[in-house]
Amino acid sequence: MAQEVTPSAVWIAALELLARQAGAGSSPEDLNERLVAVGRQLTGFDFCAVLLPDESRTQLLIRAWAGLDAVYVEQINSGNPLTLGTAAASESPSSRAFTSGVSVWVSDITQHADFTQWSGPARAQGYRTLLAVPLRAGDQIVGTFNCYNREVIEPDPQLRHLVEALADFASAALEITRLRQAETSRLNQLEELNEELRDRQARDEQSEQFHRRLTDVALTNSDLAHLAHECAQMVGAVFLKIVDDSGFVLAQAGSDSIGDLAPKDSSSASVLLHGELAARIEAFGATLDPDMAARALEHAATVCALLLLRDRTAAEAEARFRDDLIGDLCSGDPERRAAARQRAQRANLLVAPVQVVVMKDDGEGGGAKVDNSPLGRRMRSISSRRPHLVCGRLGDYWVALWPSNEGAEDIADTLMHGAIGSHVHAVAAPASGPEDLARAFRLARGALELGGARAPVVRTIEDMGVVGLLLQLEDHGAVASFTDRVLGALRQSDLERSTDLVLTLRTYLANDCRADVSAQELFVHKNTIAQRLRRIEKLTGLAFSSPSDVLQFSAALAADDIRGASDPSTVER
């Protein structure tokens, strides 16, 4: 026959159960549920509940209960809250126990004047006695353990002590649970940190692999195409391209059929040289983790900057060599020309049979910007694609020694393939040999300044008519004498009387000998033009009614222009 369990044994068993639950890591909610069930069983009260403050700590709410009706709980929590921090006279017994930390025993709520606010729900629930015991966590009050009974129970010190002991034991169990939860949370945080560190280490190792792989590209004298291929493989991109600051594609890898890819499927990195944007690396449809893809592109951008700097340095050295070579070949110094021809032969560059093509971009404001002009970029591109072609900058001009078997249309097609503007014009002059390059340059430059800036893009000396013929005259003294004979008296009159006779003559001939149009252009009356023309005929002894005399006037003006354009000081750099 089983031995009868004594009340003390029941208490011990119940407390052991609470302790095991706390040790097993039960949640505070589970312990509260266990506490109210055990309290109801051990104390003999009809109902038990655990009350905890809300987040704002302005009222107590019933969080766990045993025997209480759910309607009552809702009425207390929502309709008649147990407020905290109010005047002592209006506090509920539970609020007083929470605030003071001392148990409150109300033997009969019907006789308790301060309980009037909650008497309705209490009568509905059917209890008259209330015992509220504070729950502690260390030095703080964290809630109350309440016991309710239908019958009136007068204050019993022994029963109060037992309930307080149960509450203290429950508080200890709750504190253990809180500490275990804090420990578990800390362990989880440490595990997350360890996982994050492992992930970061793995990413750093992968990033280091990217760095080594791309450094090999830089150290093996590779080009941008190789870099684009390696970078596309690393990030798993469907398509990758390297573009310069103007949008020109320098290199690419993969298929450029990216119409179905959304903008979010692309990533990019800027390539900086001396703090300025030099290019961009753009990857589309990369399968690598976005963060790692960004790292890979950043490494690639660094290597790309090195490759661009290497190529630019080489291109600048090559450009300086060709610029100096062009300047020396077209120089008036025979020794410089001879030394330049030897340098050209050693470099396997074409200097005969050639024609000298002089080009100018009228859209550029000065020589300092010519390298960045469309014409400048096009000529550098032509020079790199045709390694035997001597091409360089001479002052404000671009000069190329073009094979003599290519005509003006062929040269124009080559230039226009680079999409240069309509303000770029050129004149080609044939050279009989390497020794004739300086003369051919002077001819082409003079023709370009006198009348080359008009369609077509490339003109020859033969296309220039009388100007071209006069330019080819070797006797510059005879040309100067002819000019002075025809125009000398007009210049003297302009100097002494400010008559603008030379300007009037030039304007009159340019407008097909129409006095009315010339008057409008010079902002004078038509009669003034007629008077000046008669003065010109008188001073020169020539007549506008004579075609041969008109030809002399035109030739003299063209020769005068040639004298200015052929000034040797403008040829030397």
C-alpha cells in the first residue's frame, strides 16, 4: 500500500518541478504558467495569477493565470487596468505590492474602500480574499504573484509566509531562466560573430585570389582584352566591357546580347588616373555574389588603371617621337632634315614616295587642345593602325606623309571614318623625294591657310587654281616685286589717307565685281565704292573693264596672301 504523501512532500515535489523547468531552459512564460498552477495546488486558494508591468511600466497586466475566467482577465487588462505611479489612496492592492515590495492581504474586498473600482469584475469572478506578493529579480520588483479565494480568509502569517516563500523560489527560478536566456543569446551572438568572421575570412581569401590573378595580368604584359576576359570569368558575367570616359569601348568579353537583363543585373567600377575618371568596367549578368563581384571589379579597375597608364606612357613617347620627326623632316635646316631621314629609315617609316598632307581643326581654339580634338584622336588612331605612316603634330597643324598612290578621296575616307567634324580640312602637296618634304609642307600649309578651309575635306595643290600655281613659284622675290608693283600705290594711299583701297579691291573682286553687294558688306554707299574704284584705276593704271587687268588684280592679291602665309618663321617650332 502506497505511503500517504504529506503536505511538505507535495511542496518539495512542486518546487523541484519548478527548479527542473528552470534548469531545463524553459521560457519565462512557461514558468509563469507552472507557478500559477503549482500555487493554486499548494496554497489552497481558488485562483492564482502572475501580473507583470507593460512596456511603459504604467500598469500591471495579468500574463498567466489558473482558475480565472478569460472574461475577467480581459476586463482587468483592458477595462479596469491596474495603474502604477498613482496616488497611494487610489492604488490597487496589486499595484501597492509592486510599488512597495511588501505583500498586501485583503481579507474581504467588499469591506475594502479602495477596491470599489474593481469590485464589479471581482464579484463576477466570485472571489472575496486577495493576497498580492511581489516577484523579485535581484534588487528589482518585476511583478506580483496574486492568490484569490471565494471565501473570506483572515490574514494568516503562516500561509502568507508559505506564499511569499513560493514567490521567492519562483523569482529565483525566473532569474535563472533569464540568465540562461541571456547566456544562450550571448552564445548565439558569439556564434553569429564567428560565422561572420569565417565568412569575412573566406571573402578576404577569395579577394586575395582575385588580386593575385589580376596582378598576373598586369605583370605578364597583357592588354585590356585579356583583362576583360579574366574579369568576366571571375565574376561570371554574361558580358563585360571596358569603356573610356567618352563611351568608346576599349575591350570587351562575352556576348553583348544583354537586352533581356535588367539594370539591377549590372555592376560597374570606375577607373581613375591621377584622380580623374579615365574609364569604366561594366559587367552584366554576373553570377558571383554582389559584394564579391564589386571587390573583383575594384581590383580589376586598379589593374586597368596600370594598363592604361602603361599604354598612355608608350603612346605619349611614340607621339613625341613622331612629332619631333615631322618637325625635323619639314624643317628649313638641312642638317635636321638629314638626321630626321636617318631616324625614319631606322624606324622603318615611309618618307618616299609620299605627299605631305597638312590638316587643321578649325573648331579648336589653340594648339594646347589639339591632342584632345576629334582630329587629334583620329590621327593617333591612324598612326597606331598604319605603323609605317609618319604622322605628327607641328604647331597648330597635323602633318602626315601619305603614300603618293592614294588620292584625295582615299585620304578623306580615312579621315572621315573617325567621325571628325566638318570643320576639319586638309591640303595635300606632292614631294619629289625626302629632300623635298619641307617645300611640300610649305606649299600645303600656305594653300590650307589661303583657301583650304572649304569643301571637299581634302584638296590638292592643283585644286587651288591660281593660288596653287603661285605657291609653287620658287622665285619669291619676283612674286613680291609683282605684288608691290600692282598694290604698292594702293597701300601707300591707305597708309597716308586711310582710304581702304586694298580692302575695297579685295571685297569688289570677291563679290564678282558687284559694287552694290560690296557697298553693303563694307557698310558704305554705292557711290563711295564707285569713287574708290576710279581711284584704284588711277593709281594702278589698270582698268576693271579689261579682263587681263582684273586678272592682274586677282593674282596680286593672291600673291600678297601667299607672302604672309609663306613666312618661314611660322614653319619652325
